[in-house]
Amino acid sequence: DVGIAFRHTAPDEHYRLVIRSDGVWLLANGANPATFTGPVPGLRTGPGQVNVIEMAVIGTTGYLAVNGSFITTLDLSARLDAGDIWVGSGFYSDNAVAGAETRFDQFQVWALGESMPAATPEATPAAG
């Protein structure tokens, strides 16, 4: 499995969005059992294949897309505190494979809303 932990404020105090190699996503509040789950159609699990996981979180709602396809809307109302964000694999020990490697590339976090920098208009040359 691979996943994103977010709103992390202390050990086991975060959301875990996990995508398992059997094509199922799970959302858990910390180390608790998953409260929401569903399918991930089109998940690529072959050797050397790449998956693009995108998530947006705005207040009590999250949105998940995998490989350019919208997967689900997430209810995030149980944990509203801001916190750290991190990615990982092997969230569940029964899914871990000894010696297997999972690469993460281009992990990015973007701020939304008021914290985004305002666009600066380009100067227009004056006729003269």
C-alpha cells in the first residue's frame, strides 16, 4: 500500500488515505480501522508502472483522483486541525513486502484560498 497522512498533529493523530495494490482506497482516522473505503479503477500495479495520486482538502471535504480520474469525495469532518502532511508505504504490515521498494516522485503541497499569492498583472507597453 501507499498513502498520504495529513492533518498530522502527533503520533497516530492524523488522517490516513491509503491505496492498496488490490485496487481499494481506505480512509482512517489515525491508527483506527478505516471508516471509509472504495474501489480505485485503473490502478496500475505492474512492474515499473506509475500512479499519479492527487488529493485536495478544503475544510471538511477532501477529493481524491488517481491517474487523472476522479475517485471519491471524502468526509473529513472528524479532524479539522491543521498539521503536517507526509507520504509513505507499508501503512498496514500485512500489505508490506520485504525488500520491495516504492518510489515517490514530485510530492508537492499547494496552498489553496487566501494563502495563495495574488497574480501580478503584466505591464502593457504604452503607445508613444
